[in-house]
Amino acid sequence: MTPEEMEVEINKLQAGIADNQRQLQILRDIAKKTQQQPKLERWKPEEGQDYWVLYSDGSIADEAWHDQDEDKDYYNNFNCFQTKEEAKKEALRTRARRKLAWLARQLSEKRYTVNVAVWYILYDGEKFEVTRWEEYQDKFVGAVYFYTKQDGEYALSQMTAEELEALGSNT
């Protein structure tokens, strides 16, 4: 191997090492962020304790926990609330999301095309607006999208203030 060929090989190896170091740093950053994540624990009723559930018709009811299959099904489907207020809030949020999804389907039904830009509803903590995905990926209200900005704005106009409040609520 000539000295020039050896130099080329050395440069290739150094580039590979630099790439590996970048990848290693990315993995270290991910590991650090993972360690910083709070430990989340869900509330689960004790034996005989009352809890609240949502029924498919949108009503709410209290149940007593007896660790039966029905209790476990409610819990495993995130349909187990500690207070009546939490259950009411979730019922309204669920209804509002379904209404918004229905509006999106109805408005977009005849406009479906492949590879079109789509519009999402954004809630920034103060107001709702219709915007593109690239701009604010982490603040969208659900996974509902519209093919035109006007359709998204129309859908927002069809929502009540109470429904919009429920959509904007993170708790």
C-alpha cells in the first residue's frame, strides 16, 4: 500500500470514528432525557372504593371496585376516574374530539387527494388556530386534519365554547 493510499484509509477511519462519536452523543442525550422523565403513576381504586366511568352513550356513572373483569376493562382502557368532575371533563373532551373528527371527515370527504398539504387545529394555550403541521407539531388538538384552511376554520366555528375549552384542556 502506498503512503497516499494509507492516508486515504486513515481519513476514512477518522471519518467513521467521528460519525460513531456523533451517534454515541445522540444516544447519551436520549438516555439523559429518559432519566429525567417523571415516573407517572395512574390512580387505581382500592377494593370497594368508588370510581367513575364513561358509558358509550356519553353518560357517566359511579361504580365500586371489586377487581372484576369489568373493573379491569375500565381501568385498562383509561376509563376509570377518581372524581365525578374528572369523568365529566373527559366525557366532554371525548364528545368534542369526536365532533371535530366528524366535521373533518365530512368536509374532507370529497376533497381527498394524495400528497396534499393538510391543515391542523392548534391550541397554543390561549387561542385556537388552523395551521400547517411543520409549524407547531407538538401542540395539535388530536390527529384531526383538513384539506383546506377554510374547512378547519369552519369546523372551529361549529364548536361551542365549552367544547373548545375541553379540547384545549390537558388535565
